[in-house]
Amino acid sequence: AQTVTQSQPEMSVQEAETVTLSCTYDTSESDYYLFWYKQPPSRQMILVIRQEAYKQQNATENRFSVNFQKAAKSFSLKISDSQLGDAAMYFCAYRGSTSGTYKYIFGTGTRLKVLA
Amino acid sequence: DVKVTQSSRYLVKRTGEKVFLECVQDMDHENMFWYRQDPGLGLRLIYFSYDVKMKEKGDIPEGYSVSREKKERFSLILESASTNQTSMYLCASSTAGAGTEQFFGPGTRLTVL
């Protein structure tokens, strides 16, 4: 069975600095998708960034980028120039590409605090 | 914009009551999901549906049932609420396809006394 592990329950970063959130996963599938979702306090969860496993290039969305290491089964999220609005719970998620595999597997989350 | 709405933000119920949580999405998504979110445990899938009247058990279906009579609506039912079902419940929807984004509702914080 697939698993997703976020080993950092909480992280802090100074405003304007860079922070990296870790995520590792375990799977026997060769093709899959990985996601980072953000859940701000009392607000809806939204997608931050998505990575397709068969793509070598790391995904980037403005200040957010990933370091995808397929062999190591690692998928970390880097937030550059951190802003107060980045404070949130961040969840890493996995979804296989096998037909009929509808489930997303979520990690336990990392709470990011941004210090002014 | 995709919109996923949930019937209540906060709900307080008594042990043994039957509880209905409603979720509606307005983007004609095939897939709908119910999760439970607890501190330190992340999101755990209760049930999902990939089509009208179709449902599959997730990781923690015990004590819950679901109904999807119309494509836009997915209901979670607690047949007899218990205190250990006190939690945040999140609904999500997505189109078919493995790499698609899930769109989440605002959540319902349920307290069972």
C-alpha cells in the first residue's frame, strides 16, 4: 500500500526567507502524481503545486517549487521569499495512475509559521 | 471558479443522533470524496464516489454511510453519532483522471456530545 510521510509537524520561517518542507512516499507504481496542498487557518484547502512522476523537470509555481527525487521517493516543497500569507498547514499527497485507483493518499501535514 | 459547499461550518449533535452532512459542487465533477481531518493524522478518506449512485469505501468507513443520488451532491451520514466521531469533515471533488486537482469545501466541524 502507498504511504506518504511528512516528518516535520511544524516549521517556522522568517518573512522573506526560504523554507523547505519535506515529504517522502512509498509506492511500487512507476507512474503517479504528487501534490502539495495548502490549508490556511479557517479557510479552504487549495492546490499549491503538482508533479507528474514521469516528468524529470521539477514543477514551479511562482515562489513555490518542488525538489522531486523519484529514486529516493522524496518530494519537498520550497517556498521562496516567504510571506505572512504563506502561514498554513501544508499537506503532501500522492495519487497513483493505475486505472481504478481513485484514492489520494495524504500525509499528516506540516504547520508553517511565518515570523514578521 | 469551482465551488464546493458544505451545509454547515459547525455542528453540535448528541450521541446516538443520526447526522447528515451535505456537500454540493457546481462544476459537474465525476468524483466526490469525504475526508476526516484530525490533528496529527492528516486527512483520512471515509468514502468516495466516482459516479452517481456509485461509491467505494475509503480507509475508515466504519460508522459512516454515503449517498449520491445526483451528480452534484454527495452526502455523508453518521447512522448513530458517537463521541469519537467528533472531528473536522472535508468534502472534495475532482474530474476523472489521475492527475487532476481536488477542490475542497470549507469543512464542517462536528462535535458529538
